[in-house]
Amino acid sequence: MAGIVLDRVSKRFGSVDVIRDLSLEIGAGEFVVFLGPSVSGKTTLLRMIAGLESIGSGTLTIDGVRSEGLAPGQRNLAMVFQNYALYPHMTVAENMAFGLRNIGLPAATIKARVAEAARMLAMEKLLARRPAELSGGQRQRVAIGRAIVKEPKAFLFDEPLSNLDAGLRVRTRVELAELHQRLGSTMIYVTHDQTEAMTLADRIVILNNCRIEQVGTPMEVYSDPASRFVASFIGSPAMNFLPVTLDAGDGRPVARLGDGSTVPLPALPPAAGPWELGIRPEALTVAENGPLRGTATVVERLGDRTLVYARLGDGSQVIAQDRGKSAVRAGDAIGLAVDPAALHLFDAEGRAAPLLPGARAA
């Protein structure tokens, strides 16, 4: 296991910034996910740690050793790529052993490492097969096994599940989580899939526009997003955003929507507006006597819950939640209740207001 520290790291391709003055500390044995949209810099950051891209400025420390100037092979990291990169003429065992043979390890050591990796990944019966005889999920397990046998200081995963179908992605995701629990190794995982990030990570590093937007546990970034971008990127369906004015004229802080309806707030933020109110769909529920009124436009029945798309009086569109056996139909007039303990406010720059007193539990 190895801790990894990036200190004020930057990277440019020509005149284009890809990573800008980024600092991050990853603990030994931690599973950290780099999450962000395309061209947010997450893969470039991973490749800089691996040594496949040079660091323009700043420092990289791996297991206490300055490493930005080391060649990839000297960093003792193992990378699993999006494509499996298996040798088609070699068996599974030969693919897993190839790198170890290249560095001259004894045959007995190689055999023992391959056998142990195969046992971890439940691939003992596949060792004699060639890649063409394997499914996509099995090929990805071979690629992971090839990394395991190196006994690296840390594992680096670059969107390893993106080539798998939906069912295989779920199963392989569970296998990766179990593998981390067994090995206890440092793992860094790049994805644009928030479900992978939320289910795998000890901490998520959310990247946007060449920089870190927020670092936190899955529930921290979900429950207390630091910015409008994080709030919109995490969660499915996405958070509702409504332009509001804040008012405490009668001593009760409220957010006032465009149609005049109000949502009570625990307190008012210290800064002036304009403001947007953020409400996740599960915090906006269909209720006959709810203070917000709207018209259902689309109803999605998902079994355990129902998503109701609605248009409010001022024309704003929101997504609300109802019980699985909802009676709501498109065109119905509905009331909506708001959970006051799950509200978010964002200023004109997209920054979250300070945590409102009593608003959310830690």
C-alpha cells in the first residue's frame, strides 16, 4: 500500500490548460474515484500519476518518494485500461505472467502469483483459455489479474468497465469492491459514471474545468455539494434548480418562487443574491396539500417509486417523487411538499451557501 500526494500539479497541452494548480492527498489503502465529464482532466491526471504523461509543474510523491521524474516502471504502479490489451495468441496464464517474465522473476514465483490472482478472481478454470474464448467480463478480469500479479504499490483504473454491457458492469463493479476489501491496496479509479463512483469510492474527487470542484465521501458530495456543478452532476435524476428571492420580512425566512409560493428556510445566508434553490427529487414529493402547485407533464413508473415531471405556476420544470403505486397521471393538477431538511442554496457564481442551521444532518 502506498500514499500518493500531488502538490500544486499543473499540465498544459500547448496553450490549453488540462490540469491547473491541483493538490490532492490519497491515503494508503484508500479507494479514490476521479469523477467528471469528458475533458475534465481526470484521465490526464491518472496518466500523470502513472508516468504516462509528464507533469508540467508541481510535485508527485508516491509512498514517501518524490516520483514526478521517475520512469513509469520505477513507480511500481499497475494500470488497468479501458481496452483489455491482451495478447490474443497467449493463454490467460501466459498473459498474466508476461510482465513478470520480462523482469526476470523466478518461474516458481510467477506460477504462485498467477495462481493466487486466479483464485482471487475465480479464474482457475480459465487459465488455459485464450482471450477469444472469453467473455468481455472475463477478459477484464484477466487484465485486472495481470495487474494483481505485479504486487504494485497502487492500482490505477482508467474506465475499466466502459466496454461491458449493463449487467456485466454491475457484476464486475461488485467484484472490484470485493477485491479492494481483500487486498487493502491503494486504488485510483477514473470514471464519468456517478453510480460507479458512489458505490466504489471511499472518497470521490470531482473534477471540472481543469480543477477539483469537491473532494469527499460519496454521501458528503451527495448531501452537501460545494457547488451547483457538483449538485447537478451527482444524483439521478438531477437536482431541481429554481430561481428564488429570499425574504424574512415577517421574521420567518423563506425562499419565494416566481409564482409567489414560498418554501421555508431555517435561516438566511449572509450574502446577497441572486439565488437558486436546489431540491433533489426525493425531497420534493407529491402531496395533496403541498404548498407548491403544478401540473404533471410526464409520469415515469419505476416500480418502487414513481417520478413525476411537473410544471409549476411560473413555468419552472421540476422532477418530484411519489410512491410506487402512484395514482398521478399526466395532466393532473398536483401539490408538492418540500423536505426543509434537504434544501440547498447556490449564489450567482454557483457556490453553495454556508450550511444552514438545522438544514441537514452531518
